[in-house]
Amino acid sequence: MSSSSGVNSDTVMLRNSLALWRIREISPPFKQVFSSRVLPGRAETSMLLQLQNSDGISGWGEAIPCQQHNTEAAEITKNLREILPRLITFSYDSADNIDSSVTALTTWYRQKMENPRPLLAEIALLSSGLLDLLSREKGLSLVEMLGPMATESIAYTPTIPLAGRGLALSMLHTIAAQGYSSVKLAMGRDLEREMILLKEMVQRTGDSVSIIVDFEGRLTAETAPDIIEKLLNMDLRVVEQPLPADDLETIPALMEAYQGEISFILDQSVVTSQSLDWCMDHCPPGVVNLSISKNGGFFTVGKLAKKAQKRNWQVALGSSPGESSLLTAFTRILAARHGTFIHHEGNFATQFLLSDITEAPLVPNEGGSGTLEVLRRNPGCGVTVAPELLRDITKKSAETPFL
């Protein structure tokens, strides 16, 4: 973090150009088949932060409130309204400077809070918005500004909610035809029916598509062993978050009991650096699923991934139904920058939403991969938010000039 004296011209240009911030709470326009009856409680609100300079250039960040901390959109807006006025007292001449400055700002604010919690969505919004703005002001793509990238291609794993046989089988057929190598099935609401459908899906895919079963913490210490045995009988060997995140006794025991037979992915169990440490200290090595919204932004996810990999854990990148191509673009760049994530869920707006908020929705390439080609040739994160698309889905907004 640079002081106000002795900063270079790029720093002064960005700091002095901040003219307006705007926070929006939006309702993602889900397709009817992915309405609240299919994805209850998922991404009812998405948060957007817009940072605009005096030339009318905007940087955008997106995050979805963290369910693990019962965070409400109104609370995120309140916190950001306290943090944002101090933004112009910091300097942002590089990605590293953005990282350290956002950390300093949010640390300062948490010290003022009566009941401090991790400011996960707030950090995600600030980091992404500033990265997008800085690269646009420099006339560069974020890929160029952060380069070189560790990889140019990221494997995607789309998600299928098992809300109905027709929808699930139709999506599975489409995914297989498009050449994806893996798919995630969201289960746990009606296990008896879902297990019957799962068996049919396994028979239809054979060895062509690898299936990850995600219970989202809905099994119990009593039901989990029986369900896992049934999965093994179907030759399914990747299971995500079978138990609730707060079941601290059973999670390690279950992972130890099936070590070498099942690859366990922990998602809701890992939110902060402290919860990651606990899992690595008490559980045999597995896979941790990180995401920009849940784990506190672009930079934090990279740091958590490196920490996990040093302890021989693998890392996957998550996403949430309801996110737009804006958040998907940041996640794809994050995946390419580190190059060591085993896959990215890729809940694309085109899969779940009636309409995106960007001018050109981001879609995977043939074969279920995401590349940097489109993102590299456009300024900022590679996609552009179209404000007119936000009008009908904006629930609340707050804004104020910086000066």
C-alpha cells in the first residue's frame, strides 16, 4: 500500500479518477425449470459493485452472499457503504497493491464492528471491481495485466440438479454430447428417488462422463455410510460435502474410513483460512472446493489454494447458480493464473439464467473447456456489463460520489 506521496503517475491517475460507486442487489432471472422449487434458497440475490471514474469507465465486481455465515445482501451493502469512502485514501497501481489495500481496508472496518465476521463478499466485490477498473484504465485485458498465465485451458464440470427425471436426463445427454468429461449432480433432498435416478444416469453415461455426487451437507452420520456403499457399488468414487460443515467429529472419521476408496471434496466446510487449517489438521488429504464469493475474493482464493496444495490437498473452483458471465470470467482468469485447479464447476449464466447481464455471455468451448481467447482480446475482465439489462432485475441500489 503506497502513501499519498511519492506514488507513480499510474497510481495518481487511478486514485484521482474515482468519481462514483454504486452497489446493486439484483435478482438473477432463473429459467423456469431452475426456479426456487429446483434450487430453493440459492442465489436469490446477487451483489454488483460498480466503480466509475471521471471519464465514465467502470470496473465491476460480482459476489453472491455467503450462506455459511448467513450473510444478507443488506448487511453487505451497509458494510460497503462504510468502507468505500476510504477507498480514495489508498493507492491502486498494481494487482499486489489492490490486494494489500483491500486487506487493510477490511481489517480496519472489522476492528470497528461490534460482532465482526469475515467480510467475504465485500472483499470479493472490492478486489474484482478494482482489478477490472485498473485494467480498463490501462487499456489492457485483465489477462494481460496479470500475466503470464499458467495455463490457457480450464476443464469445466457443469452441475445438474436432480429435481426431475426428464430435466436431469435431458441435461446429461446435452452435456455428454458437448464433450464434457465430468458432471456434478446436486443431491440430498429426496434420497430414495434420487438414488434410483442416479443409477439410471450412471448406466446411460458408462465411462464417457465422470460423475461427482454433491450432497451439499445433507447426509447424517447415520445415513452417510449406507449411501456411500451404494455409490461404490455404482463405481462412483467422488463425493462432495456429504455431511454438514459443523459436523466436526464425523467428517474426519468418514474420510478416514473410506480413504483410498472415495475422493472427498469439502466445500461448505472450508470458508476461511482457519477452517481450511482445521480440515487439513484433522482429515486425510482430499479436495477442497473454493470460490470467489464464498472464500473472500480473487486473491484470497489463490492464497488458500496454495496453502492446501502444500499439504497435498487438491483444489477445485466452485461457482453458484445465479452468477453471471462477469463472475465466471473472473473465476476463469483465476483458474488460468494458478493452473493447478482440477476443475471448475462453471455454472454458466447460459445454463441457469433467462438472460445474462453482460453484452456477450461467456460460454465454454467445444469439449467443455474454458479458454482465455475471448477474455484476452477485451479490456478488463473480458466481458462488459450492460446497465440496461440490470433495470428489471435490480431490487435495491445505493450510490454516492467519492468526492
